[in-house]
Amino acid sequence: MEKYNKFLRNITELIEKGLFTSRDLKKEVENALKFKVENIANRLNLVTREEFEVQKKRIEKLQKNLIKLKTKKGNSRINKKIRKVKKL
């Protein structure tokens, strides 16, 4: 809270002296907010939409391959059973 009050006092002094305009204040606030958002996003290990879409496509491809492999494995078991029955 003390940092916040000190920050406001400094800005007030600069505005009173005419060294700091409302545009400058707007830019400073925007930059501070952007920095905070980026900082939070980095701590959460978020990914971009592009990275997410790439991973999603890779997972879908792997799922299709897994289904194919399971189908082949199932077919080979059936074929083995059919061969055993034919031998009898």
C-alpha cells in the first residue's frame, strides 16, 4: 500500500509541475498493466493459440494411429483363432 501511495504522490507532483500529461499517464498505466498480465501469463505457463492448435493436431493424429494399431492387433487375434479352428 505504501508503494502505491508513493507512486500516486510522484505522479501528482509531475502533473502539477506540468512534466507529466494525461497521455503520459495513460501510456504508463497501459504499460504497467501489460507487464503485469505478461508476468502472470508467464507464471501460469500458458501457451499461444498457435501452439495449442499444433498440439491438438498432433494428439488427433496419434489417436488415429492408436485406433489403427488396436484394430490391427484385434484382427491378428481373430486371424489366429480362425487358423486354430481351421486346423481342427
